[in-house]
Amino acid sequence: MTLVAIGACYLDTILTAPYYPGEDEKLRASRISRRRGGNCPNTLEVLGQLLQYGPFSAESSLNLIAVLPSKSSVPCQQIQSSLGNMVRLDRCIYRERFSEPASSYIITSQTTGSRTIVNYNELPEMTRTEFATAVEPLRAVTDRPWFHFEGRAPDVTLECIRYLREYFPGAEISVEVEKPGRPGLRELADVADVVIYSKGWAQSNGYTSAEDCLRDQSLKTSQASLLCCTWGSDGAAALEPKTGNFAHVPAHTEGVGVVDTIGAGDTFNAGLLYGLIYRGRDWGFRKKLEFANLIAGLKVTQEGFTDLQ
Ligand code: FRU
């Protein structure tokens, strides 16, 4: 089974601070760490681990489509080595005139567990034509690929999804609706098969719980067979608009210290895609949600994404 994840790739610099500082304050962090980030790369890194334990077939392939700086730049090489040999980067779009990667500067607060992210990204966004050129060769390889979109640059993403509906009629398409206030995300949700909403997006749209968000959004998404919503310490929920199946699961972190919440949502997405794509009908609706929630819960109790098993 071929999965193509489309989204940005970041290099993250993470400062662990005792609390989140006020404006103009000076504060000493207790720790600094640097790692490759980005929603889709994080999701693929976790999926790469999950697939090592099966069911992994020779045709399974994990592909990233991200805009990256020059192939020969040091950051680009770091990005490649961070993803190992389970994730293919040969469909990425390399901007040869750029050497600065997309970067995030993140402050995590030891008091609240929050992670505040400031991004910098000078790489020109992918165009629909670049996307079509990158995925076109897959038509000869698979007729049922899965495309997962981070849901950035909604205008271009919408064009990419329209292209896929025309040229990959058997494809499944999932979309992450994450960033509060980003216009155009509702339109993306409306053309996707699977939609994953973040708590931040849901709250910014006036919803007070995952269930509230899903029940209302199910009236506004015409095509989706599955809607999910993560809600931090309140767990996650899923709804199948066509069958009416609904489930809510509590978070898995109670009683265990929260260590690192960066990429918890990305890990949830990996768990969900693993269930949907690689476990299919073997796992029921509730089990897929439980697994995604469990693996996201495991993630927040440890630093980074390695050895999540
Ligand atoms: C976490 C993350 C970070 C990255 C940022 C991009 O979800 O993907 O790794 O820097 O979000 O928005």
C-alpha cells in the first residue's frame, strides 16, 4: 500500500523552560534540543516504526512530498538522515536556490506542558503542477494510493485534491484541519474522505468538545466517511457520518508525567492512518481510534518519536 503525505518539513529548536515567559522577560531554559519536525514528516517517522512490526509488504511505501532546500545543503542532508530508509523523499520538491530550511523555535513550559511555536519558512510553496509531476509516476504503480495532506496552503491543496479525484479515482484522501484561523480549511474538509480536526481549530470555531465539533462538522462535510477530533488531555473522538458510529476515548496520560507534547497530534495521525491503511477491516472503528489515541498518549510521555512501541 502506498501512502503519500504532503506537508512542510521543519528543523525544530526546542527550549525547555520552567514556565512560558512574559514579553520582554529574560528566562533561563533548562534544556535545548534540535530535531527534524513538521507534521507529515513526524507522522511518517512514527508510521515507519509501526510498519517494521507488520503488516509490511514489499509494495508498502511511505512517501513525503515537502518543499525542501537545495539537495546538497546540510539541512537537507539532516532531514534525509532523520527519516532513515523507511520514508522516500524522491518525490520532494527541492528549491535549489535556497539553503535555509523551514525552521521552528519552540518553547515548552514545564509548568503547563504547553508548546509555543514560532515558525520561519522562506521556501516558496508547492504548486499544483509540481504536485502533479511528483505523483504522476504513481499511476503506473498503484491504483489505490492514500494521500494525506497537512492542510496548509488550502488553495493549492484544493487544486491538488481535484487533480487526484480526476487522475487517481481510487485514491483515499485524508486532511488535517489543524491551524486555527487558516482560511480555506473547511473547503478542504468538504472534499476529503477522512478529516482530522485539532482542538485548537475546533475551539477557535466555537466548539467546546470533540463530540460537539464532530457532530456539527458532519453536517458540513459532504464526502467524508470518517471524522476525528483530538482534544489533548480529554482524549479523542471519531464519528462515521454515513453509519452514525461515534466513539470517544480518554487520554492515555493520566498518572504519567507529560514530557513532550510536540507532535502529539502528528503521532495520533500516524496511529489512525496505520489502522485505516494497514489494518483495514481487521480492526473495527473503535479499535482504530483507541490505537491512535494510545500511541499519541505514549508519545507525550517521552522525548521525541523514537521507540514508541
Ligand atoms: C509539531 C510540528 C513541529 C513543527 C511545527 C510546524 O506538530 O510539526 O515539528 O515545527 O509543528 O508547524
